[in-house]
Amino acid sequence: MTLRTDYSGALRSSDIGRTVTVCGWVARRREHGEHLAFIDVRDHTGIVQCVVDGAADLRNEYVVKITGTVRARLEGTTNQALATGEVEIGDCAIEILNAAEPPPFPIDDRIDSDESVRLRYRYLDLRRERMQKNMRVRAVINQACRNAMAEQNFVEIETPMLIASTPEGARDFVVPSRLQPGSFYVLPQSPQLFKQLCMVGGLDRYFQVARCLRDEDLRADRQFEFMQLDLEMSFADQQDVLDATARAIAAAVKSVTGEDIAEIPTMPWIEAQERFGSDKPDLRFGMELIELTEVFAGTEFNAFKAPCIKGLRVEGGAEFTRSRLDDLTDMAKRYGAKGLVWMRVTDDGLDSPVAKFLSEDEIVKLRAATEAQPGDLLLLVADERPKVRHVLGLLRVELGRTPVTEGGLHFTWIVDFPLFEGLDDDGRPVAAHHLFTMPNPDDLDKLQSDPLAVRAQSYDLVLNGWELGSGSVRIHRADVQQLVFDAVGIEAEDAQRRFGFLLDAFKYGAPPHAGFAFGLDRLVAILAGEENIREVIAFPKTQSGLDLLTGAPSPIESSQLDELRLRHLPPPS
């Protein structure tokens, strides 16, 4: 039998007169006279005030069971900030279920605490209302996604956590094998190959709430281990996947906000780069990149004699101080630019150190192209086109991005990515997503002659400047797969050694298939109004990869190393 009859935060005026038992933690204790005290009891639903006689032994965070009668608060003492603010529990009998030491930080959302202390005592941090809400938002979203997939006849399948190393674009976490000394498993960066094998196995529609691990630098939107909603579909094309994923996303959003989302628009990758300088554009604000190359096609200004010139118009930015402009210039250089040209727009023309180097015709065309008004600021970068887009895209976010809680939800599909993102040191193309992405059929003949011009049948889902996930139509034919391997320098023998289990499967009738995966941590963070995914993960790592709660990573016993036939190398000299 449960210890309680009701949750603390659930009591209302309709419960007046009932005898109830609540259990929870003492959130606050206030003396009222010599023997009377008001005790706020907290559980995950909220707080209720209990009026207690003789509560001298109670302290904050004691675990208690309180039985009493629900009654209306006296006139003038109601608390509109609490859902239970019109009632209290009187005639209380108290049972202390467990005493508690004073916590290392207040269990109160109104008081900021050092993050390292919060993570060291995460089990206490989780008691706070903010964290309780975030964890429950996460659970609701997970369930909504699962329901949406089940409604579309997807079957939930668990894939292995100990796998062979395959190129996924990030470092693997490596696990030594005790039974096979000198050999290693890795932890999966994604279930990619296994879900493709599920399609070969005729399972038709697969999904998984999958844990993935990547040994890469941590950021606000990245942890070593993360969760994604992973799906794959047989006899499906790109649009089928977008539609199925959109249903799951819509269900997740509605489960939290109660609102439907609009149809998600698509934008080609090259358009996103040209307009926003990013393949994950934040569409909550404008400030698009402006093409200015033709404006300065015949310029005499040496700094503008470049393959590409683009600019940003910052409305009202003419009021920026010289110090702020210098900071932006330094920022542009850190992003890779040779420099940043700034111009204040005035009634009389342009106020800029470079204005004297520009012709009147160039100034007129510049103002017309940017639609600049007095009081605006223009920021220009000249360089190779990819560099210009990259630098201005980052400056755009720096100048325009709003807090995560503002601006609404702006989803976008980014499509028509390049298959390869560049060349490695050996002049071989580097896959933009992974090696199992189907090239655009019209570009197959370019795989050897002009690989960087090959388009991929891949797609990303972007929300408010965050990449939620990626997917693609997969290669399902061994001959096409080998063409891609050839392009990146993987010979047939090496391909068989590394991916033989997949290539062999293709020989036995692999259906056309496509899939997608989106990060649940990122989606939850945005819907919960958090800027960092650490706030929606129960037990996250710090930005340096430390688990302050358990002390991981930590050394292991020498006996364990001996059993695994491992040894420490001396530190590099």
C-alpha cells in the first residue's frame, strides 16, 4: 500500500474537508509563534503548505510523511504563485522518514548555483522544479515520438552497443575485448549499418530511441552520449521519410505546447549557404547575406579584388561603438576572414575608413543592393565564396540570434547537400554525411571526374539554428556502393574487409530504402526553453567531458589492465 493518498501539488479547494497524507521533502520551514510552524512540503508535483504544531526537529530536505485535513487558507494569506495557494493542510501528524544534512546549494530555482556544484550533486539538482519539468518534458516527447512511429507501422528494434569500427565522421569510443586480446569493439556513433540490415531482413519500417556515442568536443548542443529517434523505411524515397519524420516531430511539439506545427518547408543547401551562410539557418530573424560581387566587379579598391563579396545590413547598427566594431573585426578574423569592412550609413553617405577608396557609382550601387537606410551598419567580407559565407553566417548569428524561448519554432528541411564536403590531404573527397548515402542519379558519372560537384540524396532538419538531425536515401546496390568507395580511395578488398557484412547482404536482394535520425536532446532542450542540452539530460558530462558525480573518467586497477593485456604508454615528451 502506498504511503500517501495525494500528491502535494495536486490539492485544490475541491479537496477542502478531506483527510489526506502527503509525502515529500521539506522545502521551507517558517516559525509562527512559540510552537506553531508552517512547513512547505515538496514532491515532483509541487508544494503544499502544512500547519504543524511542535515541528522543532524538522529541517530543510528532511523526508516526511504528513497526514492532516485540507482546509482553506485564512483570508489575505492565499498565495497566487502556487497552484495549491488557496489551501493548506491543518491538524497535521508528522512522521520523519529520513533526516537530511544541509544541502550544498539551495534547492530553489530562484537562486543560481554554480554549475559544477549542481553536477557534482546532480541528484539534489534534479529535485528543483526546473529540472523536474525538463525531465518530464523529455519523457512526454519520447512517448509522443514512439506513439507516432507505432501509428505509422514502424517496429521498434534494438541494435547492438558493441560493434566494429566503421567511418562515421567522429572519433569512436573504443572497448577492449577480454576474450579476444588485441581486438576491440567500439560504441556506436549511430545504428546506421544495422538499420540498413533490418531493411534487407524485410522488417520494412524500423525505429529506435537509440543511444549513440561520439568522442568529439562538447558544446551547448553536444554531449559524448546522446539520444536520437532513429528510423528507416523500405521501398521509400526522400519524401516518404520527410513525411514520416514530420509526423513524429509534430506529435512531439503538440505533446508539449498543445499546438500544431505548420508544414515544414524545404530549402536547397546552396540557397541556405548563399542566403544565411549556414546549412542550419536560424529563420527567426532576417539579416540575410547580400550578394555584392557584381557591385565591385570593376573596383580599384584592392581589398575588394576577390572572387566573392557579400555583406550584412544591421538595422540601427550605426550606433555601435568603435570598440564593438573592433570586436566584430577580430571575431571575423578568428572565423578565418582576412578582415572585415564596416560602413555606417548616414544621411550624407557612408562613414567608413574605406569610403574614400570607393567610387560614387559603387557607393550608390552598394546602398541600392543592401537597401541601407541612415542609421544602419553594413559589414562586408571579400574572399573565396565558401569563406565569405562561413564568416558572415557566424557574424549573422552573433548579431541577430534571439534567446531560445523567443521567436517561435521555425523548422526547415535542408536538401540537396553535396555528397562530399572537400578533399583530404591526399586529394581524396571527404563524405559530407556518410559513405552509404545515395548520390543523385544524374551525378553518378561525376564521381571520378568531378566528385565535389556530386549531389547527395540527403537532408537535414533544422530548428531555430540547431541541426536536429540528418538522413538520406541509402545506397542499396553493391556496384553503386563500390563507386563511392572508389571515389574516396577504398579498394574493393579493403571495402570487403571493413564492410563485408553489409556488402554481402546487398547481394541477397536489398530493397531501396531511406532513413533519418534526429536528436531528442536538442529537440527537448528547445521545447523546454533551455540553451544547453545538459539541462535536459539527467546525468550529463561537463564541457571538458567529466562526470563530476561519479568521477569518470578515472584510472582502473592494474589487474584489469593485465586481464585486457593493456598497458599505459609514458606521456609524450
